Amino acid sequence: MPFGEVVCGSPGSGKSTYCYGKHQLFTALNRPISIVNLDPANENIPYPCAIDISSLIKLEDVMNEFGLGPNGGMLYCMEYLEANYDWLEDRLKELDKDEYILFDLPGQVELSTNHPSLKNIIHQLAAVHLCDAHYVTDASKYVSVLMLSLRAMLHLELPHINVFSKVDLITQYGDLDFNLDFYTEVQDLSYLQNLLNQQSPRYAALNMQICSLVEDYGLVGFETLAVEDKESMLHLTRVIDKATGCVFVPPPTAGQPPETVDASHLPATQRPNMYSLMTSAAGQIKGPRSDVRDVQERWIDAREEYDAWEKAQWRKEGLKVQEAAARQKAKIRERNPSYKPTDQQKS
């Protein structure tokens, strides 16, 4: 099995949108990627799909034949896929060995928390668990997300990355009671006690016991994601690659990347080498969105200022592209000074 990830999460958490965004990012980076849709109820797939479970089984057919509801039908589909695992294995073998495999899973949380079929199907991959970021604006909902994430981590037993998706929309749901790093790093949860007593006094004691359980395990933490932000997608990709041990090396036919230094003529001691490559992969992740405080400044504290600055940068880039096109057009005219357009071309 090549490197890859399984994308799980509740319905509406942005799984398919994330898969589409990752396909666009990897295509821009010239990094091969294939997406496998394992949701038999997903009829509107936004991304190019290399393997689709609907060619094996459809949720609607299962519901009509066996009289099952949506959840029962989905569990049956996963059990059917487990029983016919050779169908999936044969199609995966048809993909290129260098392809990064992305599995888009159904939104039923029981598949990633207690049902055994998915666990038996997926091996040697990273689990990316998406949670809608608006849950952090409500203390009781945040506690439920902590419990759900912990349960998925213990059940799947894979390198696991929990992600607050749609962080760019978090301000639409209200103000945060604490800084964003309190929620992503799962800091001292006893500070939630007063909020829980106000919001749901009946279940305050239960919520605090759940918080104690989460803190005892000490496993849960979150990354952030704004799928339309390139830096956010790049940071999450680095985190996932580090979790799986994946180091992407372009093929020899890729050639020298533009605007980079050609080191082929340098002695061996000065050329990029495997040691420096592995050191970079295993070292601390650094970047514009690697610090959650920068994420909070970008999307919460100073969003309007950042939006205005980005628009100005986009205008500058657009002007540069127009100027480059105009220079290229002028060069073409200089190469053909005797060329004169016809009356039809002028019109």
C-alpha cells in the first residue's frame, strides 16, 4: 500500500471539499494523487474519482432491497465492501505505485468509532478526522468533539490527525471564550466548568468527567484548516506527511524547479543529500500557518486587515502577469516587423 490517508468526520464537516482541495494542491505541486470514494451515498463528487464504491454497491439499492434506513444501509455497504475486499485491492493495484491515495469516507461516525468493517479495510494509512470549527464556540459541543475524536483514535489505531475545518468561518458563530490555542492544544479543561454549569447545568458533572477522561489519555489535539487558504493546506499536508513518514521526492524526469539554484555542478559535499532531506522531514514544522496564534490572528483577530492585504497582493500579481504577457506580445511583434494585419484581423 502506498502512502495515503483516510478522511473521516461527521456529515457536513467538509470531507469531500477537503479531498477536492487536496487534489488541486497536489496537482499544482506535480505530486501524483488518486482519490477513492468509499461513500455509496455520495452522488455529487466534486473531485476526479479514481475508484468509486458505487460501481460495486449503492446505498439506494441496499435500502430498497432490504428495507433498511440510511444508517443501517451504510453499515451493510461497508460490510459488503469488507467481504469483497479483493474488488478494492485489484483496483488499487491498477494505480501507479507513486500515487498518494486519499480515501473519502462516509459521514456516519459509527464507522470510525465502533464498527469493525472500516478498521479491517484500511491499513497503513493516516486518519484525518475533520471536525467543524464552530464547535469550539460552545463548551458542551467542544466536549462532545473531544470524546468523539478520542473514540475514533482508539478505534482506528492509525497515525491520527484531528482537524478543526472551516476555521475561516469561525467568527460567524460567535466569540471564543478562550484563545484558539486553548481548544487546539486541549489545555486545562477545568476552565470549562463555569461555562458548562451555565449552558447545561444538568450534565455539568458528566461533562467534567468526560474532560477528565480526555486529559487522562492525553492523546487529543487539533490542527486547523481553511481549505481555500494555500498556506493552511500546505501546513496540514506537512503534518500528515510527518505522521506517515512520507518524504515526497520528485522523479528524475521532473527537471529543475523554476527559480531554484542548480546544484548539479557542485561537489558532493555541497549538493542536497538524503541526510538533509530526512532532517527537514523529521524536524520542526515551520510556516505561515504552523503556529495556531498566527491562525487566530489571520482568521479571528485581524481578518479584515489580512483580507485587504491579500487582495492587494492578488492585484499586484495580476498586473505582473499582464505586464509579462504584454512584453511577450511585444517580442513576437519585434520578431515579425514585416507582419501587417489584414482588415478582417483589425476588426
